[in-house]
Amino acid sequence: MSADSATTALAKPVNPRSRVILASLIGTSIEFYDFYVYATAAVLVFPILFFPSDNAVASQLASFAAFGVAFVARPIGSILFGHFGDRIGRKGTLVASLLTMGIATFIIGILPTALTPGWTVLAPALLVLMRFAQGVGLGGEWSGAALLATENAPPGRRAIYGTFPQLGAPIGFIIANGVFLLLSLNLAPEAFLDWGWRVPFIASAVLVIIGLYVRLKLVETPAFTKVVERGEVAKLPLARVFKTSWRPLILGTFIMLATYVLFYLMTAFTLSYGTTASSLDAAKAAAEAKGTPLTDAAIAAFVPGLGYSRNDFLIMLIIGCVFFGIFTLVAGPLAEKYGRRKTLIVTTIGIIVFGGLFVPLFAAGTPGVLGLLILGFTLMGLTFGPMGSVLPELFPTNVRYTGSAISYNVASILGAAMAPAIALALLAFAGGSPVLVGLYLSAAALITLVALYISKETRDMDYEL
């Protein structure tokens, strides 16, 4: 074999390209499906079933608070799975993170509700515990999937390969909300509240089994294998990353900030705001059916919303999320051609401008609302797509799992854990106008823009060091 042939052979990824794409895509699709199933239920059913109250706003806020517990858990998951991902390898760690998320989601589907006699306190406590476990699992999932893709990528194609795990976000969102939509279209409201909401959680077990099958067929990534061969595996990845890569940790966290705020405003907040009036009617009917009608004070406490039916708004969300998927894929080639930093700077400026469009678009009827969702999800794809390569590229191989996972998940606390609740509070403060919600998004994007200007381009870095 010639020297050139030997070099070419060594440069090829150990895992076949199709297996890398499928394993990174299917895992994140399942993980995000599980996560979004909870997010949708947190708006549509959990306030009624797990956090019942005479004050419907208080119930919704309690549900959002439980939703935010997972974001507190995600950095813990990033430390836990990051440690093993950098110590023993990417493959086994990815299998463990998928199992953690999948088991927790399945258990949510079989939990008694707070309306079940004797479970008034225990049911919401167990829901919060399982939500915490979901967060731990997702805390280790994303970084491992991103490394699986980028560490197997051919030269000059890391940003493109890095979009494959990112594509799992819109796919998981579409599947999760599509399942909820089909159930709500084919079930009476009483049946949906009684048992229909459980189906997406229980069905996740099938998806997890498929994901495990694909991931168990993987072999370790070439980059991590070389770290092992050189004897450079970090004994304590967490300590090492804080000692040697503290600046990338901070920059990565704030580079990801606007992405998180944008996404959770476009999903959890818009679903709540878009269906508030109809959700009030559903909550009132459900309460009356159980003999505990909502008080006038609780009804008056509702913040004005758009009043769309749940099904109509879910359809608009799914349409918007199609653009999320398309522009996630578009972002990879753009980041490869123009650089990660330039692509994200232009997109972040777009997010700042977009925050100022909330009031006119929400006020423009269905075309305006649909336009807001399409534009917001388009920007989401353009900012989220490059993150699969940007965050891992900030760190050396022996702490890459830990470093990228911590940045990604600490950003989830700052940008997503309380985003829906903050938005709801800003909406109430502004008397039902989304003006402050839009400014909140613009402010977060401005912080990200500063972090991008401070950071350096990572496109041409040596990824095997």
C-alpha cells in the first residue's frame, strides 16, 4: 500500500457514514421527543391533573416550574455522563443516557395523578422526580451525539455532520406534537384528560428500543481512540476542563444562550399564549365535571391570550417546525463555507430584530402568527444547526464531552429553564401584550452577540488534539 493510500485509509471514519448519521439522529430524535412530550403536556394537561388549584394561573406556573426542574438537572447529567464519556468513551455513555431518559419518560406515562385519592402530594412529587431524571439523561445525550457525528466526520465536513444530531430536535418536536394532535383529534376531551395524554409517554419505550439497537452497533470514535492510544485520557475531566478550558466554558454557555431562549419561547410560551382562552374553557369544563368549578377570581386571573384551539395551534407549530428542520440542514453548509462565527453573528442579529416583531406579528391574525412561527423557527434552525460543531470545537478531545456538555446545559438553565415562566410573568406585567417578551429575546440575543464577537473561529482547528 502506498503512503497516500495508507493516509487515506487512516483518515476514514471507523463507523460507516450511514450508521453515524442514523445513530446520532435517532438518539437525539428520541431524546427530544421525550422532552417535548413533557413540554406539551405541561401546557395542556399537567396543570389540571398534577397541579390542580382554584387559581388556573398558579396551576400553570407550577407546571412550568416542574418543567424547569429538568434544566437544573441537565448540568448534573453533563458532569456525570461527561465524566464517563471522556473516561471510557462515547458509545457506552450514549447508551446509558438514552436509557435514563427513556425509563423516566415511560414511568411518567403510568403515574397516578394528583386527582387520584391518596396521591395528592405524592403524584406531583414523583412527576418532578421523573422530570429531573429526564433532564439528567438529556444532559448527557446531546454532547455525546454531537461528538459521535463530528469525531467521525471527514475533513472539512464537521459542521455538516454536526447538523445530524441537531436535526433530532425538530424531528422529535414534530413527532411528539403530531402524536398529541392525533390523539386530541380522535378522542373526546374527557378521554384525552383521562388516559389519552399517557399514550405518547408509554409509546416512547418502542422508540428507545430502536435507538438502543442502533447505538449498540457502533464502535468508538477515532478521535477518542487516539486519546486512549496516546495515554492522554483525563483522570478527572471535570477538574481538567475547569483548569485548562474555563474560557471556552463561559463563551460556549453564552454563545448558546439566545438559541435556548428563542426555542422555548417559540414552543412552550407560544403554545400557552396561543391557546389561553380555549385552555381556560377546557380547564373550567374539566373542573366542573369533577365537581370543583373554577372560581371567578381564578378565571379573572387568566392573562389574555390569542384564543386558538389546541389543535389549530399545534398544526401551526408543526408547520413552523418543518422550517426548523430545513434550516438546521441549511446551516451546516453555511457554517462550513463562511465559518461558524460569521454564520452565527448574522443569525443572532436576525434574532435581535425578530424580538421587535412580536407585537405586530401576534396582532396580525392567523397569517401574522403563522409568519411569526415560521420566521422564529427558521432563525432557530440557523442558530441551532452550527452548535453541533461549534461547542465541541471549543474543547480538546480529552475533555470535549464534559466541556461541550456543561456549556450546552448551563446555557439551558440561563436560557430555557425559566424562559416560559419569565415570558408569562412579562406578559402579565404588560397587560397581555407580548412586547416585553420580545424585548427579553432581543436582550438574550445581544448577550450572545457579544460572546460571538469575543470568540474565535474554530472551523480550521485540529480536531484530534
